[in-house]
Amino acid sequence: SQTIHQWPATLVQPVGSPLSLECTVEGTSNPNLYWYRQAAGRGLQLLFYSIGIDQISSEVPQNLSASRPQDRQFILSSKKLLLSDSGFYLCAWTEPSLRQGVMNTEAFFGQGTRLTVV
Amino acid sequence: SQQGEEDPQALSIQEGENATMNCSYKTSINNLQWYRQNSGRGLVHLILIRSNEREKHSGRLRVTLDTSKKSSSLLITASRAADTASYFCASGGTSYGKLTFGQGTILTVHP
């Protein structure tokens, strides 16, 4: 069966420090991978998605970047954190597209990382 | 940006009652999905309804979709205290599995 691991669970970082959040998926190949951010009491906002190794798309301009060095590894990074980067970060995966674009499959989420920038 | 709006933002009911949550979206979709989030945790998929479907059932869940009104509803029947969580709708299927989430409904079921 497929599993998704995301760590750390919580993180407190000072403003200006770097960030690296990691997500790995097991039990599937060539998944689509996603990073979402959830502000307190709000819905999720898609930050990045990836359909393959080194294929990253950014959805919103921001202080963060993403990388996919291996098929089932997705990393969210920042060189210098801002206070506004605080939030709940969720990694997710879906089965790869059978054809470009349309997909009617569910997403599977990790347990999230709560980041507080102080 | 978030395109979905959910109504109500918070819902408080007694065990055994039904809970209905509504969701509206703005752009065309291929499917509408509902997720549940327990406090401080990841999201769990509940049900997916395709754009050519009008109603779908799964256990105590019933989802409807009205594409002419760009709206969906989630009904949880005979609610239990364990159903207490936040519920999100998400429109998807248009591109590489990307989802656009609503703001969520916080459901509290009192025993």
C-alpha cells in the first residue's frame, strides 16, 4: 500500500533562517506531488506541483521554492524565512495522469508540518 | 487563490442529527471532492463526484452536485461525536490533479 511521510511535524524558525521540509511517498511510481499551505482557520492554497523529477511548477509568487531530486521525494525550501511564511504545510500525491490534464482521482495528504517563524 | 466558498463556516449539532454543508465554486470543473481534517492533522479524502454525476453515496455520506449553479452539498446522516472535524470541498480534475479548496466548515457534534 502507498504511504506518504512528511517531516518534521512542527518547526519554529527565526526570521531570516533557511527552511527545508521533506516529503516522501512509498508504494507508487511517478506520482504527481504537491505542496499546499494552510493559513489558520482557512482552506488550502496550492504552492507547487510536480509531475516528474525536476519538473516543478509554481502556483503563486513567494519566498519559497520546491525541488524533486528523486521520483518520490519532494522538498520545500526557503533561503530566508519571513514572518508571513508561518503556516501549516501539507504535502500530497496523486496517481500520475493517464493523459495530459484531466484527472478524476483523489489526493493523499501527509500529516503536515506546522511552521512558526519568530 | 481560493475559489470555493463553504456555508456554513461553523455547524454545531447533537449526535444523531444530520449535518449539511454547502460549497460553491467559480470555474468549470471535472470533479468535486470532499475532504475531512481533524484538528492539526492532514486531510483525508471522503468522496469524489464527477461533473457528469448529480448525486453520490458512500456510507453515511451523500454528495450532490449542481453544475448549473456551481454548487455542491455534503450530507452526513446520523452524525457521531467522532465526525467532529473540518470539512473542505475541493474542485479538481482540470489540470494534473491540482485542487482548489474552499474555506471549510467546522463541524462540532455534541454527544
